[in-house]
Amino acid sequence: LDFYGNQLTGTLSSSYCNVGGLSLSFNLLSGSIPLCDVVPGNLSSIGLSNNHFSGPIPIDIVTNNRLLQYLGLSHNFLSGSFPVELLYTSSLGTLDVSYNSLTGTISSLISPSKGLSQILLGYNNLVGTLPYSITASTATLDVSGNQFVKLEDVLSNSTLQTFVACNMTSIPPWHLPSIL
């Protein structure tokens, strides 16, 4: 179901989990993201970026959609604690919750799912130490604009990392390119 880039207004119905893929990005939808009324859901892709959704991210959006590969919730007004369970979803390949107002820390005990290749957390209100486990197996990681004060150990496997405006006070000893 693809209604990307229209002027749709209103709220999202709880029956949205009945479709295989949902693309409603770049609309004017508002309210909270409702719990799925179908368990298990059939969604493989959820694109709700660039709307006016608010409130917390309902964790059942991933736990009830076991085939979910893409979750795009960026550029909304989502708030509350970042649900770290999102990082454990075995089918999820891309997680984009950037440009919201999510809070909290990311525990060093977290080891993201092996399939999660893109984690985009930029411009929220996340704090603390960014654990090595989240950087070691992720191809693309963006944590810009948060308040991470330290990175654990060396970032070895990520091919693209963005740490702009994180207010970090220390970084690990990397092997920087010779241009620096």
C-alpha cells in the first residue's frame, strides 16, 4: 500500500498491519502509532517518516510483525524511551528513527540482530556511552545530534559512521587515515 508524498491527514487505523507493505511517508498524518489489531501482522515494510506522529513507538510494531525488514519512523514527533527491543528483531535490516525526541541510553549488553545493517538514530535525545556491540556489526550507523559522551572500544566493521554534534568528550584510539 503506497501513498507516499500526498497530503493525507488524520490518524492511522490499527488495521494497518493487514497489508504486506505500508508507505505513508511525506504526508500530514498525526496522532500516535496504534497497536496492531492483527497478530501476527503481515508487514515487511513500514514507512511512516515525515509526518506528525507523536507519542512512544509501540514495541508490538516489530514483535507482531516477524517479517518486518524496514522500519522508517524518522522526522516525526515520537517521544519516550528508545525501545531497544527494536535492535533485536531478527528480520529487520533497516531501522530509521532519526529526527524525533526519543530518550534513554543504549546498554552495553545489547548485541543487535545480525541482519540489522542500517541503524539511524540521529537527532534524538539519547545519552551515555555508545556500546561497541552496536557498532561492530552495523554497516551504516548514524548517531549524530545525540548526547553520547563516549564510544566503547574501536569501531571495526562499520563502513559508514556519523558522529556529528554528539558532544563527545572522548573517542577510542582509531587508526585514522593519513590525511588527518
